[in-house]
Amino acid sequence: MSNDDSIFDLGRNRGLNEQVEHPGRNTFRPLPKRFYKEATAAPLGGGFTVLLDGRGVKTPARTPLVVPTRALAEAMAGEWAGQGETIDPRVMWLTKLANTALDRVAPRRDKVIDEIASFAATDLLSYRADHPVELARRQAAHWSPLIDWAAEEFGARLRVTEGIVHVAQDETALAALRAAVAEADDFALAALHNAVTLTGSAVIGLALLKGRLDAEQAFDAAHVDEAWQTELCGEDEDEALRLAGRRAELLDTARFLALLDRAGA
């Protein structure tokens, strides 16, 4: 693997395109060649790692790639085993999130917590349409139960407004949501960062983390407006592709979280 840590940029992995060679263009580096035959999971240092022909994998920052559960290590080994003649990091989502946790979250944990919690100050769920009436109804149906859940679960009731004019949130509520984020370990934080970035909502991200929503429910809650627009105007091909990519990322993020929970597997 490359030791360029930009390949595994926090949450969204923005540096990945620099690894891709495009036909007719010489400004991108080719994908690295596969250099191993077998990928397996094995215990290491109180956790589990991936072995390539018996040698342990390291992160781009040269940290041993040790994860908390065997289930996650085995799934990551499956990603490595599934590579062809080249290694394509874009299809190794579990490995990318694990690298992110070790290289980008652990060294700057407090900043990552602040980054995630900051979404609550302008959370998607707080800003409602006043018209059309049907859109407002759909937003309320998806979002109001989550506002209530956050209040009950964390003691954090976010204020709601109509329109896009900023509404200041209660500092006690924001502090409570930050405390909820801070309870997550580094691996869960990496996944939570991605979920919150994809959905634009700290509450939806926490609901996914805590099992209040599954990935499909989280996606639907975060894209009420887009679904409404599609119904009104028909499907736009580019927008459909963008949303399909978001859904896939959210599903993979939820899978990562589920594998973290399978400590005995």
C-alpha cells in the first residue's frame, strides 16, 4: 500500500482520485499492482489484523492495522482477497475507515469530535419548509420523531424553524450531543464522521450509530427534499447517480459499525 495518507482522507477520502489512471490522461498515478496471493485475519496486540501472505498490513502512516473485532478483520481480509491484478482503495471501504480511525481520528480525537458535533448547530432536522404543505408534512414525519428521540436519549432538544434563517440552538443541547459523540471509540467516530457528513445531521448520524435508524432509514430521512423534487420533476440522471453513491457509502458505513459490534464473532 502507498504511505501517502491523503489516500485515506478523513471520512470522505477525498484524495482517492489521485490514485486513478484515466484513459488519455497522464496526470494520475496508476493503481498499485497486487503483490500478495492470500489475505487472512489473525489476532494481534489485543485485537485483530489482516495478513497478506503472512505479513501484517500497516496503515498509510505505518501504524499496524489492528481493529477491535475478528468480524471486522475478516471482512477487511475479504476486501484484500477480492482485489484483482491491481489494488483499488475505492472499493475497500472497511479498510479505508479502519485506516482513517487509526491515522486521522486517534491523533486528533478532540478535533474530530468537535467537527462532528458542530453539525448540530445547523442540523438538517432543524430547518423545515413552510410550503408546499405535503413537503412540510413529510419532513415532520421523518424528522420530528428524531428530534424527540435525541431529547429523550441525550437530553438534547434541538430547536426547529421554518425556512433557512439561522436558529440559535440551546448550548446545553449542543453540549449534550457533543458528549454523546465523545462516547464513541476511534473506529466508531470514523464511521460517525462519515455518516454525519453524508446526511448533514448530527442527530441522524447518532441515530445510525445507536441503532435507532438503519442505513436505509437514515438515507431516507436525510433526503426527504430530494425525493420530493424527484416526484415533482422526474429523475435527473446525474442526481440519481450522486444519490446512489451516497446510499452505497451509508450502507457500507453501517456495515462497518455492525462489524464493530460483533466482538465475539
